[in-house]
Amino acid sequence: MNKIFVPIVFCLLSAATTAQLRYYNIGGRRSLSDAEYTKHLERYYRDGYGVDIINLKVESRGDTIIYHNRLFGLPKGKNGEIFNPFSGIKKLVSKPFPLSNFKEVNNAVLEDKLILGKPTLVHFWFTRCPPCINEIPILNRLKEKYAGQVNFLAISYESREAVTLFQKTHPLNFWHITDSRASISELGISAYPTNLVVDKLGIVKFAFGSIFSE
């Protein structure tokens, strides 16, 4: 009986192991194994950070599963607790983006149809925000690369005059909505930059902080 039982157990374990092959792609050309991915996460904690993980998609290739993730370092408090400044905006995910809550310069209510039919990158920022300024070249390259395929919308609580003046030296080639302090507060956004990815049906799919690469 043992002669039969042992090979069966071995085969079952082998099958389970094969079915559980997992790899992680975090923006590089090469996907990381489980062990490599764990070591990468450990670096965040070793350097005094927590980590926020956003899964972009899961790809299945035969017996292999590849998780395409984005990682964001989170600051730790004095007692070691992790502070996630974007935890509040996670509640927006899977809900319609309330574009109609915002208004144009002439106080006209914006209609949801303006972002329907294409994915939309919604960027919350202000002109004196260093991380916001740092990612402007990346945002402009994204706009150039995906023009016609994606909507690009920048929203600020600052005045139209302040944003227009800033644009003379640091042009951000997005469609701009300004003077939106109340509407931004209603969404619970308090950290900048904040970026939302909205699908073509107007539903928020991802909510995160800075964009570090295209």
C-alpha cells in the first residue's frame, strides 16, 4: 500500500506546486519569483517604510500566474505604525467618478459624458507641490503617447489665475479644472499628488499617489 501511496502523494504535491507558480512584475522587464518579490518588499520595511500594493492585473500563462503590481512606499510613525495618506481615496474605487460635482470657469456643471467612452487619468495637484511638479514631464509624455485614446484631466483647488501663471513656466498639457476646493474635500483627498484611473464607463478603477514612470 505504501508503494502506491507515496507516488500518489508525490504527484499531488507536484501538481499543487506546479499550479501555484507565481511571479510578480512591478514595472521591470523581468518578473520576480515569490522569494525575490518577498525580498523586494522587505527592503521597504528595512528602510523604514510600509508598502501599499496595487494590483493592476493578473496574467495566467499555463501553470504560471503573473501579478502585475505597483508598489508605493508608506511612511511609518514614531511607534512603527504605517501611515497611508491615500487610504481615504480607496473608497472611491469601483464607484462612479463624480465629475458633475466640479464646475468650469463659467460655473457650468460638467457632464459625465465628457469622460465616458475612453479611460481617464484624473490628476489632483497644486502649483507649490514639489512631487506634483516633478511628475509633470511624465504626465506630458503620457498625454503625448495616448492622445486620442485617453482623457487627461487635472484638478486643483487653486484659482484659474494661479494655474495659468504657473503654466507659463511649467506647462501641464491636461484639461484643467480649478477653484475646486470644496469638491476635492468632499472626495476626501488631502495628499498631493493624487491620481485616479477611471474606466470608459466612468468608474474609478485605481487610486494612488505619484506617478514615477510611464
